[in-house]
Amino acid sequence: MKTIKRILPLVFLSLLCCGAWAQKYACVNTEYILQNVPDYRQAQAQLDKIAAQWQKELETLFQEVERMSQNYQQEGYLLPEALKAKREQELRAKESEAKALQRKRFGPGGDLDKKRMELVRPVQDKIYNAIERIANERGYSFIMDKAGSATVLYVNPKYDISDQVLEMMGYKPGATAGENADKNGKSNSKSQSRN
């Protein structure tokens, strides 16, 4: 009886280990995938353009705050107390307005984050759907992302399915985003002309 009690945990542990060995693993490099998806590049270019526009708007507002501050510094000692207090209040209000706009545009959960979600989320969803489909078709238990992750120190290239994800999405692995855009545009125009 004592031998059975000693052997039973070993048998159970070996069954668990066999189950873990039977699982299939793979990895992807989402940075590589995104570099090869023209829709992502277009979304990123649009975000950069919007961010530059908003940054210019902020710079103009902060320059106005700086101009008001300089004017106040130059004239402040000549002004009566009531006018001095009014100018200080206007300056604080303008500075608060500029900082509030900066938070609204570029702060966490701000306009830029919302726009990024609007433009980039569809591309991320396409990538996730392709990864999920490959995982289901090929029986992978885990698919890890090796891009920017300090927890994945080494991945054997034979387990990297990034190219398969690109193919699943209709793009040519290793091609530039421009080449994929040309290919994708031609195939889209062919399919549209058939309809």
C-alpha cells in the first residue's frame, strides 16, 4: 500500500508532463507584421498628420501665453492694482486653457489615443483574427508575441509564424508595405472588376 501511495503521485506528475509536452507553441513578431501591412502605415501616417496639426495648434496657444506674459512683465509695474489683477487672471486663464487643450489632445485617453484606436484597431483586429485562425487550424495552444517583450528571450525561427499570419491576411511576407499595397490594390481592383 505504501508503494502505491509513492508511485501514484509520480504517475500523476508524469501524465501532467506528457500533457504539457503535447501542447504546440508558436510565436509571432507583431512589429514585423505591422511593417508589412499597408493599412497600418496609412493609419500611422494619418495619425502623424493629425498629431502635427494639433501640436501646431498648441504651440500657437502657448506662444500667445508667452506673449501675454512678456507684455505683463513689461507693463506690470506701471498698471494700477485692479488692472494688474485682471491681467494676471487673464494670463492664468489662458495658461489653463492651453494646458487643458494639451491634456485633451495628447493626455492619456485623449483625442490622439481615441484616434489611434479608431484607425489602428481594425488592423490589429485583422492580425488577431489571422493569428487565431492559424492557431485553430494548426492546433497551437499558445502563440506568444516576441516583439518588444522582455519575457521571450529566444525563439527558434521554425516556431515563428509571422509570415503565415501575413499570408493569411493576403500579404506577401518579406515584401515592403509599398509592394504589398500595390499587390493588394491590384487584387482588389481585379476582384471589383469581376463583380
